[in-house]
Amino acid sequence: MWIVDIDVGGTLTDGIFTNGEQVLSAKVDTTPHDLTVCLFDCLAQGAIRLGFADTPAFLEHIDLIRWSTTITSNVLAELRGPRIGLLVSKNHERDLYGADPRSSILNRLLADKDIIGLNGSFDAAQVTNAARALLEGGVRRICVSLKDSHRNPAAELEVKSAIDLQYPDHFLGSVPVLAGSDISKSSDDRTRTYCAVINAYTHGALAATLFKAEDELRQSSQYAGTFLVSHINGGVAGIAKTKAIDTIESGPILGIHASVFFAQLYGLKDVVAMDIGGTTAKISVLKNGLPINRKPSDFFGIPVEISLPDLRSIALGGGSVVKPIGSDGNRKIELGPESMGSFPGPACYALGGDQPTLTDAFVTAGLINPEFFLGGAKPLDRALAHSVIENQVAKPMNISADEACRLIISRAFELVADLMATAAKDLRQDLSKHTLFAYGGNGSLFACGVAEKAGIKHVQLFALGPVFSAFGSSVSDICHVYERGLAHIATSDENASSLQTILQEMKAEGTKDLLGEGIKPEALTYEIEIEASGSAGKSIVIPCSESMLANPKELQSALASALGTAATTSAKDIFLELMRVRVKKPMSKPHVAERALKSEDSSHARTGTRRILWGSSGDAQVYRWEALEPGNRVVGPAILEGINTTYFVPEGWTMIVDRFGNGALNKR
């Protein structure tokens, strides 16, 4: 039986198909008008590659499909969600519980007029009047987030109940109402409010797509296996147990988890992970083989007091639009943030795109073979690429098309190197000794160019690099996260039994949810975290074992240490705010085959030479990536053409194919 992992990107959709021993991959165009189309296109490619008669026949042999999508990320980034109404505690209509007098999400996710403050002693009439005003103003969803509701959500639930009573489901005026405490148990009121608003803002688009996908899989194609959705925590869960906010940036997070997998496989501790696709470039850093988390973090610039992997991104990829800016004599290249996406795409796609893009520059510069793009499945038009570069970039800058390509490519690499420099400064780390992991559809073209500008001398390319986030999904476990507010209780002997009861209830909920998804709840693991605050108001989160949870003195000592207070701090000065439990179900992982090293001679894989305009003082040797064997050595300048991407070894770099079929590059 097969397991399928599909990751929807901004331009291309990636799939990995594995039965434990075999691992195959595929790429298809993303269909932004309906992401279920590219889901089934990817399954169809898998059926063809594996010799099945059609997609339904393939589905009969699939146990599990894991799907990661960009739906919520796109809605949030492009600000195309529905109008949201928000009910908050009086006098917090503008700051939304933050330190700034005016919240950064006003006139972004929320209009000022769509926020109403409720008095502390509100009644049903005040609530229904507020709801009526919001609905008559055009609001389509309502959030309620009241101060300190993480300790006692009763007031929020009372508001929700009053609106539901006035506008029941069978009325056309019915409106979804979301309580902040339903989405987040964070002790930070602003974070809880933002999470509720983001979830309401992105929910509709995600729900429509996921339910359509599941309906088509179950009803039209008779799929009987398990269908799970990737989450930002690096795990996967069923549709019924997924919140929209769980899925934001889940694809890039899966790329980080794939990086962790290979860092541990290679015994590397310090890694810079670089993901370059069609629309965005992302950077993250591993320390001791694990992601560096940061708190506070953010969702597309919206700050939240949540610990997430330190992932930085810019709007730069193969589809990024190129523009010359500045006055005569001082003209520069600007890339993005606009992208031509998958349709109409770059000019070289010959689908009507009339703007120059980075991909057009790569094609014109000879780095991408227009006759072997995606293994020849998608031929490109070099003449169209050259034309838009010459007419819209070279002529306005009074330079040749060749020089324009060099400037475009150099600027692209410089932008990513600048992103790394910012990460190095913020994290207070020297990244020059790190190994650069390059992946994504364009990562292998960027790798050495970015490394040179960032002062990095060691680069790792991957056979599965073009589908790296899908691979990250394939090595993910099923994960459900449960949170329970603890109502500001003290660490004491009398509360120890209550904590144990809450833990057992959360474990039981995890077991029930797994059974509901058709997953046997066997060999489960549990990760427990406790959030607490001190008398000075400082809040911290610490990992907690079950034995520590049952021992108030041990828990109190650990919390006191984390809060930076004396170990003898009284229990009445440390308050428990939240218990978080991650219930994980280990899943089978694909086998990464290890092969014996052969000779350094790579001549058998050479297919010719080609003139290139970047990273070479002459012609580059051209190789077929799939023909290279472990131990083979390639000296730059060289172009390695693969079915799913192109790998580039510039002059001054050498690549050795390692025992896993990946490429280890070093600057000479």
C-alpha cells in the first residue's frame, strides 16, 4: 500500500509517493482557482508513474494522503478574507489589548467601525444590539475576545450564546460567532484576540476547499483511506480537528522538518535552511540539529506570543516580476513583490505573461534548458524570455540583455543573502560556518550564488529538494494539540490531583479524536507544557513531565528557575495559566536508500556543454542529474539537469554525490 504527501505551492504542487522502500515524486501546476484540481492532477501523475490504470485504481492502493496547502497563508497575505466583526472589553476597541494605542491589524483585517466594546456588566440586550449593528454594516463573521478570558471563558461563551439565540442557524441572518478562548488559551489577551480574528478571516476559504477535496475523494473516487491536513506544528490531523490558523505557513514548516531529518542523518548541528520556490524565499536556522524557535513570533507581520520556528520570508521566487527602477545613470533592479504565479506565469511559459520574471532571466542566461524544463514536460520559449528581458529591462537601462540577466540574477541572490544577514544579526550567530541546505523548485539554482554572498562555503543539495516540503510531510507524525486554561491556580499539593485529572481528560480526548479519524491510538507519545506567571507578571512556558506534574515542589522549583526567581519562592507567588498537551501518533517513514560510493568519474552522465551568463567565464558542462552515482565528482561550472529541477555548480565550486544520492558542494 502507498502513502501520498502533497504540498501545494504558489506556482507548482509537489507530490511524494512511498510504500516504505520506493520513493517517487511528481510536480504539477498549482491551480489557484481551485486547489482540488492540482490535488487530483498530482494523484494522476502518481498513478501514471506507478503504472496504475487511472487515479481511482491508484486510490484503492493508498492508505494515507497528507495534504498541505497555501490557502490560509494566501488569504492572509493577500488580505482577501471576509469582513470580520469584533466584540472586545470596553476601552480596548483600538489597542486590542496591546501596548500600542492603535493595533496593527486595524484597517488591515478589521475596520475601526467593525469593533464594538462591551461593558463589564453587559446584558443580552447590549450584545444583540452590537451584533445587529455589525451585521447591518456588512460583517459576515463575529469574534468575541474579552479581557482575561483565558482564566474564565464564561463571559465570552455567554456573548456567543446570546447571538446564537437571536440568529439561529436556520435564519438567513445566522452568523458564525467565534470566542477567542475557543481558538487560543494564551494568557496574552492580544494574542488570543489576533488568533481568533485570523482564524475567522481564513476559515471560510480553507473549509470550502478541504470539504470539497474530501467529498471528491470519498464520493466521486471512492477513496476509503485516511485524509489528513498538515499543521504548523509539523504534525498532521484530520479535517474535522483542524482550525484554519493551524495551517498557516504549514508547508514551509514542513520544509524545516525535512531539514531536521537530513541534519540528523548527516550528523550536522548548524544549518541554514533555504527554501526558494516560485513566489517566496524563506530562511530558517537549525542549532544542534533542531529549529530555533522564537517568541514572540508573527503571522505575516501580525505579532503573537506563540513559540514558532524562526522562519523568515520575502516575496521572491521564479515568478517574481523584474522592474528597472531609478533615474538614468542610477538604474537598479527591483524584483517582486508582484509574481506572475503559475498562470499566466513567466513570459517563457507562452501563456500570455507579458512581464519579465526571474525565470525568464534564468532561461535567457542559459541556466534553465527551455527544452528540458520539468524533464521536458513543460517546454519553454526562450525567444519570449529574451524579448521581455531586452525590451523591458535592458533597453530602459541602456545595457545588453546579457548584462541585464547578470544584474537580475545577482540581485536575486543578494536579496536572499541580505535575509540571512538579518537572521544572523537577530539570532546573534555567525552563519558563515553553517552548512546551507538549499531546496524548493529554485533552491538549487540559488544555492551557491547565495552562499558566496553570505560567506558560506558548504552547501547541500537534495535529490528530493524540489519536493522537500512534501518530504517533510512524509516524515511527520500525526499530532493533535490540546490546551486547557488553569484559571490562575497556584502550584500546591491540593491542586496536584486537579492537574492529573485535566491531563487524563486531555489524553482521553486525543485517543477519541484519533479513533474518529480511523487511526489506531497505539504507541502514543505525549509532550506536556505548562505556562505560568510570577507575581511580577512575567509569563513563561516550560516542558513538563508527568512525574513533575504530580510533584508540586518539583514543578514549583522548575517554574521558579525559569521565571528567574529563587527556588524557595512561595507557591502563592507562581500561578499556573495553561496546560498544553501534544498527542503524537508515530507514523511509518519513507526509507532513504544508502548506496555504495563509486568512482569520482562523472563523464558517463555528461550530455554536452552550454554557454551561461552567470557563474562562469566560459561554457558549462551539462550533466543529467539522475545519471550521476554516489561518489561522482563534478567541477563547476556545471549544469545538472533533473526531471524536477536544475542544479547549478558555479565556477570555483566542486560537488560530490554522497551515499544518499544528494550533492555536497564545497567552494574551492
